[in-house]
Amino acid sequence: MSFIEEKILAFMRKHNGITVKTCQDKLGTTELRKMVSNLKNKGYKIGDVWEYGFNRYGIPTRWKRYFLINEASK
């Protein structure tokens, strides 16, 4: 498992999920979607949910939050 995958898992465990923006700001990568795909291929159960809000210009937008599902069974 890569260093960044470990960091993403740790962040999701601690904060109950992660978004692309948070991943970029806190972990320094914009490759969250790719890392989530890699983790799913490794057997991690990761779900996602759409969140809605406004961008810095006040325009409505949406983004996904990824989170671990039932990790106790892993």
C-alpha cells in the first residue's frame, strides 16, 4: 500500500470521510478518486455521498465525500 493510500485511510478513519478539496489541502494530492479506486480494488469498502454547497463565487455546486463502510469486518 502506498504512503498516500495509508494517509487517506487514516484521515477517513479520524474524520469520518474525505473530499477531493480536503485531500488536496491536507494531504497534498488531487488523486483522491484514483486512490479510492485502488483501495476498493484492495478490498476496502468505501462509500460516497454527494454534498451540496456554494463555491467561492457563491455558485451552487456539489462534491463527493468518500467514507469507509463497516471496516470492523476487514
